[in-house]
Amino acid sequence: MERFAAFHHRNFRRYFAGQVISSVGTWLQALAVTWLVLDISGRSDRLGIAVALQFLPLLVLGAPAGVLADRVDNRRLLLATSAVSAVLALAFGVVVSSGSADLGVIYGLTFVSGLVLAVERPAMQALLYQLVGRDSLPSAVAANSTIVSVSRLVGPALGGAMVAVTGLASCFYANAVSYVAVFIALASISRSQLVPRPLGARSGRNLRAAVAYVRSRPDVRRPLVVMAVVGVVALNFQTTFPSMVRFGFDRGAGAVGVAMSVSAIGSILGGIYAAGITPHPRRTLALALTGFGAMLVVFAAAPSYPAFVVLSIPLGFASACFQSIDTVAVQQATEPSMQGRVMALHQMAWYGSTPIGALMMGWVIQATSPRVPFVLGGLAALACAGTLGRVAVRGGSAAPVTEADVVSAR
């Protein structure tokens, strides 16, 4: 499959451009929040709470948001969520500028931002299918993950410089302005060129049908379970990266930004590589998990800050490959009419696991060392890889199950 097939679609090119700009602003805000919490509290477990509050709504509301994504125009829904996010970024900026920021205010605004995220993520995943169709979906998913990687390359480094030169509040104001690009991109999408996404009968349009569907499809269920396990233990970089730099190497906000930006180089390369792969549901995912797990263990042993930064490149590559391949495996195995609900469950497994993982890893760092979470994450990824490998050796795959099959079996 051609790696850049998604960019043959004009609607996707517009969407991609808007999301890159907006994601840079999102990473500016993420770095500012991270440093604000660490600066106020000086504790990694307090940072874990902030990250947990951001993603807790995805865990609780992700599934209902998936139902919503299957019932409404996702383009309009994303316009609405972007408007609310811009207002919240402005509110963050005003609070910081006025000097009234404390942990309670930060936690409150972060939680509300998480509510918006819970609605936004399933809609974004469902819209990808409409932008490019099934054949170009792997390319679109990988390109979408590259958006995060590209913005992480620019955002944290730029944010670190802005914190030093113009102050924390400027990061929030810049993020608010970045949503203008999203409005322009989404408004310019041609509705006539969107790929129709058929919806099932109303009786099947509920969460119970989605859960039954996933349980009936091993090739959907396995990557969802893997993402949940790895998400809880390994994908807590918003907590573990800053904590390692601050408490492991005694560096400041600029060093956090540099480390996160450099790791994005590997993530970009990993996203480009994964875009050319049509994954086998088990074998490809097992290989990606093995590479990711091994790199986490190596990363934990980084002897110095420069080594930590250099090793973040192959870690970013392995992480991006795993995340892209897992996402594509779920989407390709899912019927179009179930995309919103199943991808909501996937987002719950991915981002919704963060509240648990962030709290756990924040506590682990506080009680032991900032290196320990990376080791635990590596072991979890390797264990999942071993389980998938054993399934692949046994072979066999479930027959395709449609939504109609699930509904009729209820």
C-alpha cells in the first residue's frame, strides 16, 4: 500500500494542515500545564493527578461519545469542540496572567478540557474513514499519528523557549489562536466528497451492541485489550518524561521541551514507516510491541540527560509504530457502521487508561525512582507481545461478524 495514499484526497489534506497547527498549540499548553504543576507542587504525584483529570472523562464518557459520533455530522461536532477548547485555553491564559493559578484551578480547567477531549476523539477517528475511505485508511491513521509527532517536535521546544522569554501565559494564548486553523480546515472540507459512512438500524445503535460486536470479533478485541494494558503501564509519557528530566537529571522546563521534541523525530519516522504497512492482526502487532517493550527497558537505563535525549528517538519510533499499527488493526477489522462506537472504545483503552496509569506512575516515581515506570512499561509490552505471538502460532481467525449478526444474536 502507498504510504501517502491519504494525501491524494483533498479533504484529508485540508484536515491535516489544520490539525498540525492546532496540535502545536496543544503541546504548548501541555508543556505549560506540566511545568506549572511541577513548579507549584514540586511533586510528580501531583502531576499525575493533573494528567489523570485530563483523561478521566474519556474513560467514563468515551463510549457514549462514540454513540454520538455515529449519529451526528462529525465535522460540525469537531467545529463545536474546537470552539470550546479555544475558550478554555483563553481561560487558562487569563488565570495564569492574573497570578491566581493554584492547583485547584488548574485541576478544574484540566478536567473540563478532558470533557471536550472525550467528545472530540471518537469523532476525529470516525471522520478519518469519511475523509479517505477504507483503502487509504492505514495511511490516514498513520498520518494522523504523525500530526501529533510533528507538533511534539515543534510544540515543547517552542513552549520551553516561550516560558523562558514571554512567560507561561503566552503558551495558553498561542494555543487559543491555533484553533483558527481548525475552523478554516473543517469549514473548507467538501461534504460532497466525504465517503458515506452507513449507519446500522436504530435498534443496534447503542453501547450494548458495540460491546457485543467487539466480543464477537477477536481481531477487534485483541488490539483493544493490548492498548488498555500498555496504555495503563507504558503510555504515560506526559507524567514520566517531565519527571525523569526534573527529578532524574535535575533539569528545567527548557530541557523537558527539548527531550519531548527530540523524541518526536523518532515518532515522525515511525509514523511514516507504519503508513506503508497493512498489518496482520496479530503478528505485526506482536513485533511492534516487542520493539517498543525492548526500547522502554533500554531507555530506563539512560546514564545521563544527553543519552536520555538520544535514546528518545528510537523510543519514539517504536511507540509510534505500535500505536499506529494497533489503531489500524482495530479500524480495518471494524464494520463502517460501527466505526464511531468501536473507535470510542479504542480511545477509552488508549487515552482512557491514562487516569489510572498517570496516578499509578506518579506514585511509583514518588516512592521509588523516575526510571521504574519505564521498566514496568517495557515488561508489560513484552508480555503482551508474547501473548499475541502464541495466538499467531496457533493460527486461525474468527469469521467476519457484521453488526446485523450481533443484533440478531441478542
